[in-house]
Amino acid sequence: MNLSVDTPARPPDPDLRVVAIGLGSNLGPRFAQLREAARRLTEDTLVDARFSRVYETVPAYGLDQPPYLNACCVGWTRRDPGGLLATLKDLESEAGRDPRAPRFASRPLDLDILLYADEVMSTPRLTIPHPALPERAFVLVPLVEIAGAWRHPALRRTISELAAAVDPVGIQVTHLRLREAREAHEP
């Protein structure tokens, strides 16, 4: 796998797989919800996780909603894609996300598996890589910070190349960080 030098080095455990996750929130205490999700992910799901800076973004698809806070993380997990998805859905539910809400509705927490190693898969519940990844500037802009050289396994283009092809209007970096630099390597 071709990852940038900024991504975590592979730990010695052969059962670990590298994963990229998108984090977003536009309801309630947005930053607190993202920070709690980051804490929980690094507590029991990801090893050697790195987080991008936090960005404030206008809602995609022209929706009339409050602005989002978005970030990405890259780390190593022992969970298979289905198990990881279940963990992310549990975190969303605990933050108050209604699983019956319409697609693209505002949400207190949105966690998406963007990439999972070199996997390409599609089931009724999960598609990897995330099918909208190549068009979502609000994901690509933060992801390029921590995994710019990661090659999309289906498109064979790097995250940097994909990010260069999207319009970043409406995406502004903030001073917020989900993990302090000294915390970035704690499991």
C-alpha cells in the first residue's frame, strides 16, 4: 500500500489493517462530539491513529443546514469492515443520530469508512472505498493532510490527485484539533 510519510507506520501485529475514517457533525456541540468520537476510536478501535485538522464546511449538495465540522483520521484496526462499521454506527447512535433520518439530514455525528487497506467491496450495508469519496472536497481536503499518497484501490489515483480535482470552496480550516500532537500516537 502506498501511503504518505505522514501516515502511521505499520505496527508489528499482522492482523492490523489500515483504515481511513471521515468524521463530521453539524448539530449540537459539534466539536465536543467529534472530539469524543476521536477519543473513543483511539481508546478501543484504532492503533497509532493520526487526525487531520478540523475544517468548517458548508453542507454539501446545496442543503439548507447548519455548517459542518469535518476531519479525517487514519489508523490501524483489528476489526473487519463489518465490525468497524458496527462500531461507527454505535458511536453515531450514542451521540444521538437517528438511523431513520432521511439521507443527508443534519446529524450530531457522522462517521464513514473511507478506505480500508486495499479493499474494494460492495454489500447492501457497506461499500469500500466510500463511493462518494472522489467528489467530496469536505473529506478529501482533510484526508490529503494525513494520507495524500494513499492510492484509491479502484480509481488508482492518489488522495492528493483526487483532492486536486475538487473545488474546495466553502471549506475552511479551523484552529481546532481532535487530538493534541503528543496524543497522536497513543493507542
